[in-house]
Amino acid sequence: MLGTTPDTSDRFFDLVTGVWCEWNWATREEGHAPTRTSRADAPDGYTLVLTRSVNGYLSMAGSTPLFLRDSVAGDPMPTRMARQDGEAVSSSPA
């Protein structure tokens, strides 16, 4: 996560996980010092994982719910997302 340092990572870690709790996402902390990991599962099936490395830096990863290619729910998720002139653009399969 840009803008954090080992000296500020605990504060930012607590801020991010605090927001997840405020949103009533199912949140659990894992790992042991000096690392920290918190996982948040949103009600819509999305998951975010925040990790403090052994060196004190923060990283975040996420996953989406499964989108079936032939789903009756609509088009599948885009195959690629990029930024163009400051705007997010995506391309879906044809």
C-alpha cells in the first residue's frame, strides 16, 4: 500500500480493518508477530486480505466471487482492466 511505512503500518492496518468492521464485513485476524493478516469477507462474496510483512510493509489482495461464463445472470467479468487518461476502462470477451 503506497504511503505507508513500517513506522505507520500498524496505524493504517487498524484503520483499514476498522472500516471493514464498521461495514459489518466478516473479519478475522490471522498470523503471529511480527506479521499481521486480516481477512474480510463482504456479504456479496468479495474478499479482501490485508497483510503486514515481516519487514513492516502493508499489502492488500482481493478476490471476487465466481462468475460463470454461461451464467444467466449476465455478462461475465471483464478479462482485462486498465487505466487510460485517468479513467478506468475494461474489455469484455466478445
